[in-house]
Amino acid sequence: VGREIEIVLQPFEIRQDVRPAPTLRAGGDPLVEVLRLAAHRDHRVDRIARIAALFEALAYIIGFAVIATVLDPGDTEGWSAARKLGFILEKKTIFQVWTLCIYVLFGIALVVLTIALHARLAKPSSGLIQVATAFGLVWAGLVIASGMVASVGLETAAALHGKDVAQAVSAWVAIS
């Protein structure tokens, strides 16, 4: 019945009713400039480039997964070159599909992506994008060629393996 209530009073915040005033002049150049592009500029090219980039990422993810699982021989310490080639020939079809995906199809997608990026970023007299496009196309060509050399080389080694294992190993070592 006889309760005491303690009340704590605090002072008002000073000038809480004052709002910030607008600046009298602009603060200088903008930090970010937004390019003015047409609303429907090359949507199809952009879509194809996105698909190519996603395919490239997916090809490598699947490629690494296949290498880590199906094409993983385990501990190869002490294996001869003939035994390593024998393992690859046992899984020849899987190895060739893997090579096709991670090299040839990846290289084709890289050509598409390079051309799409060139179309998207090219400006008149832009030497840098022309050099980058050339490097991208050369890289794509080398990736495709590497896959084709590996595939043809495996076929050659497989054909030689039936006749002379030492020759097959020599051919495979030279190619890989």
C-alpha cells in the first residue's frame, strides 16, 4: 500500500526539432556515371554470353568432379607409365567425353563469350578491347586444340597398345 515510485527525469535533447538544411551548391563531380544505353541493345547477344559463361563454369565443375571421382586412380606412387596408360585406356570413353567437355565444348563456349564481350564492350578506337578479343580467341583455339590433341593421341595410344605397349606409352607420354 505504501509503495515508493522512483521517477527519473532527463533533460530534453537540445535542438531536436531542427532539421538539416539543404546545401547551397553541388558537391562536385559525381562518383559514379551511368552510361546511357538503348533499352533493347543486344539482349540476344547478352543472353547468349550469359549462357556461354554459365556453361563454362558448369563444364569445369563437372570436369573436376569427374576427375576427383570416376577418373581418380587413387595412389599412383610407384606406377609405371604403362600402368597409368592402362588405367586411362580402361576408362577411355569416359576420358574422351571428359576431354570433349572440358576442352572442346569449353573452347567453343569461350569463342562465343569472347565475341559477345567484344560486341558489348567495343567502342570506336578501343585498342584494348581489340587486343583482349584477339587473346580470347587465341586462347579458345589453344583450348580446343589441346582437347583434340588429347583425344586423337588417346586413340593413337590405344591402337598402338594392342601391338606394342612400349610404343603406346612413348606416344602417350609425348602427347600428354
